[in-house]
Amino acid sequence: MTSSHLQSQPWWKQWSPENVTIADDSVSDAWKYCTLQGVYFGGNEYNGSLGARISSIFVILAASTALTLFPLICKQVSWLRIHKYVYLFARSFGTGVILATAFIHLMDPAYQEIGGFSCVAQVGNWSLYSWCPAIMLTTVYFTFLVDLFSGVYVERKYGIVHSEDHDHGMDAIIAPHVHDDSHLHNIDKEANDENSLSKKDSVKVSIKSSQETLEREISFKSEFSAFLVLEFGVLFHSVMIGLNLGTTGDEFSTLYPVLVFHQSFEGLGIGARLSAIDFPSTKRWWPYALSVAYGLTTPVCVAIGLGVRKSYQSNSYAVNVVSGVLDAISAGILLYTGLVELLARDFLFNRQRAKTLRELFFNLFSLSWGAGLMALLGKWA
């Protein structure tokens, strides 16, 4: 083998697995570790089944998009008359799916790809620190900052003042002109006059209408920004599983049906969250566009995987780094969103939770099923 050819090869190809033993001290333990894991000398895993892989594009697209759109359509189409508990099931089930996705389908793969016992963590700067949990922690923190300052921005923009006991925050929202004390004094002073009383009533109606409009706008912006963070984390995950489905080897027959359920369950959670947001009349098409975007992500990535199916090495060092970082970022986003935006907001900070215990326990039941089924799918994918 010529020196120029050796220089064009990766550094780890200077040794051959056929000539190196475990006890060979002349070769680094990191090289042995990565070779045993199949990261070095692993090669391409594609083994055919092109027709089935092509069918997965359309099956996953149809299933995931349909389940994502289901809660939205049920909310908009009155003649479907969906039962309240069907909607509650979809919402809480979706929360459980998001939580299980964060822990089982993102955190665990991230540790396998760039965690302490992975090949990546044995080489270069990756061996100097626990980068996998650091990436998750950083993502959780930045997600928190985005959530915090987006809320601060909205509050400052609309002049929202929260009382010290935090019990009447929304009651403090009043249009600027209402704070004119002299104007209110004149209204009270002329209360016995019929015309003045009528004027006072109209002012009150105007204030109430403006307050309700402002509350809806603030609620929409807050909920929608939180949802965008959630979808961003889910889409990251969908990219990599789509590529893997298009290029994987013997695991394809198992991975195919599992990912159909995986994407459908996630879609149900996404759709339930979208249906809970009160979109303005000018933005009614937004949730449908976001649902279609989610439904398209994995099929498009499967198609990309098929395009590079004979050259893509799903267990290579570079792919492990990229996939591990994306999984860690997605895990951090879904951890924060699942625990804070979904679980805490729906249960811990929900002041209506004790109103109907039957509804509360039904939501907990649905939550457990969502988390349990999604965790079970982690056995195969």
C-alpha cells in the first residue's frame, strides 16, 4: 500500500482487526473499543427490501398526519360531536408520549451514541468531559430562558402587572385609558343621570371586551411559543429515525411497524396540544400546516436515506456524533417541555384539577397509558 494511499485513509485504518488482539499494547484501547462496537470497519448495513422501504414513506406519512390532524378536525367539525373524554384522553395520552420519548427514545440513544461508554467518548476532546448530559443540561437551560423571556416580553409589551399574591394577575390587565381616575370619578358622580349611566355601562362593556381580547392574544402567544419549542424537539428526533429506517439492515422488519406506531402516537400528542391553542381567525390554517410539517418530516428523511442507502454508514463515528448531539438536544427540549409546559401546567398548576376527581383520575390513567406504550416501543426502536 503506497504512502499517498495511506494518507487518504482514516487514521484508524492503519491497523486491521484481523491482526490486532485485545492484549496488544501497541494499539490504543479506544481503537479496540470502537472496532468492537462496529464504529470502525462497520460499513454499510443496507440489505435490500427496497419496495417495503418505499411503502414506509407513504404509510408513515398517512398514519402520522392523520393522527395529528384528528384532534384538530374533531374540534373544528361540530357534526363529529367528539366526546369530551376522547379529547381528554388524546391530550393526556400525548403528554405521556412526549415524556417517554424524552427519556426512552432520546436520552438513552444519546448516551449510546456519545455517552461515557460509547466509542465517541473514547476519542479526542469527547473523552475529556461528560458532553452528553452537558448538552442536555444546556438545552434545558436555554429552553427555560426562551420560555422565561418570551413571557417577560409579552408582559412588558402589554403592560401586564401581577399582584404580589399572584392571585389576580389577569385581573390587573386594563387598557391604558381606564387608569384615568378623573374620568372614572366623573362617571361615578353622574351615576344617577340616565345618560351618564348608559355611558358608564358602555365603557364597562368596552373595557371587558378589550380585556378579553387582550387575554386571548396573550394566551395564544404564550401557548404557541411553547408549542413551537415542543415541535422543534420532536422534528429533530424525526429526522434521524427517518434516515435510519431508509438505510438500516436486518432491523428494518422490526423497525418499520414500530416507527409507524411511534410517529402516530407522537402525532396524536402534537395534535392534541395544537387543538388546545385558541388560534386567531386569521391564523386558523396554522395548526394544519404544522401538522402536515410533522407528518412530512420522517417520510422525507426516509426518502433521503433511500437516496444514500448504499453509501450511508449509520454506525460511523461522524453519524454517531451528529445523531448523538441531535438526540441530546431533543431530549433536553422534550424534558423541559414535557415536565414543565405539559405535566406541571396540566396537573400541578391547574386550579380546576380538584373540580372533578373523575376527570383527574381519567387524565392520570391516559397519561400512564401514553407513557407506558411509548416506553414499551423503546424495546424495539
